[in-house]
Amino acid sequence: MILTIFTGYKSLSDVQLMELIRRRDDNKAFAELYRRYARLLQGFFFRRLGGNTEQASDLTQDTFMRLWSSRLQYSSGQPLRTWIFTIAYNLCKNIYRRNLHEQEYLDTLATDEPSAEDNTPLLLDAAAFDKALQYLLSRLNESQQMLFELRFTQELTIPEIAAILDIPEGTVKSRLYTLTNHLRLRLKAYEN
């Protein structure tokens, strides 16, 4: 089904669109929010759930269904992007809980960890760095992976991340510091 969006809706802010949805059940405002966030959410789910396109699509739809069904609980003082990613984060947590055995399986894979402690000069390209980074990210626990995703892939701010994870901003900062320091040390061979 293709929804036509009037150009007037494109000029409205996220909060204004959500107010139209809350007060009038405005389908066109909802369609505009979908247009703005569906692709972003699908990429988020795709990366968080191991590249499963079908599951990413399903969870994107679930996110918007939850947004619609809880539209009356939305507070216009809350940034919509934060609210949407809170819904998405919670859906991911549910998937993680149901698929806990998957992490154990991933831990048994790939016994050859890239060595960042080798001091021999290496000629490394971006592909090798990306592969090493992806490997290290796959070895992180779920909360560290989510933190990396929200900060560096989705480029959310510290306050937005704190709201999504429901933790203090200082905790977000310290966890980010620990995470980036860990990654920096493990990827030291790739500095140059």
C-alpha cells in the first residue's frame, strides 16, 4: 500500500507529527514518521540481529505498531527519536532473551582472534581493520554492542542513549570510555 504524503507533512517536526497522531489519529502524519524512520530502524535491527533482513523488517513493523498503539502515552516533551529507539531497544532485548543460546554458539565460532599485540609491521587496509573491528564487536556482550550501535552507528547523543537505556548520563559516559579504550587497545596494530 502506497501512502501519499502531502508536502505540508514533510515540513512538520517529529513532535508536531506525533501530536497529530496522538490527537487526531492522523494516518498521514504516521506515514510521514514511517518514511523518516523505517529505513533507519531496519538498518538498526539488521545490524543488531546478525544480518537477518526478514527479522529486521518484522521488527521495524513491530516498532511502528507499538508506536501507534502507545501513541497516547507519548509525552511531547520527549524527543521522538529517543522514544522510537527505546521501543526498538526493548524489542531487541526481547529477542536477546529468547535467543540466549545463540550467543553461546557465536562464542564457539572463530577461534582465531586477530592479534593486535604483534609488533611486526603490518600492511593493513580498511577491509582488514573493518574485519578486526567486527570480530571484536561480536565478542562484546549485548549491552556493549547496543551501546556501540547507539553511539557510533546511530550517532545518538549521550542524553538520548541514557534515556533509551534508562541509565544515568554519567554511566553512559563511563561505559563509552571503557568500551572505546578496550577497542583502541585491541586495535592498536591498526593505528597507522
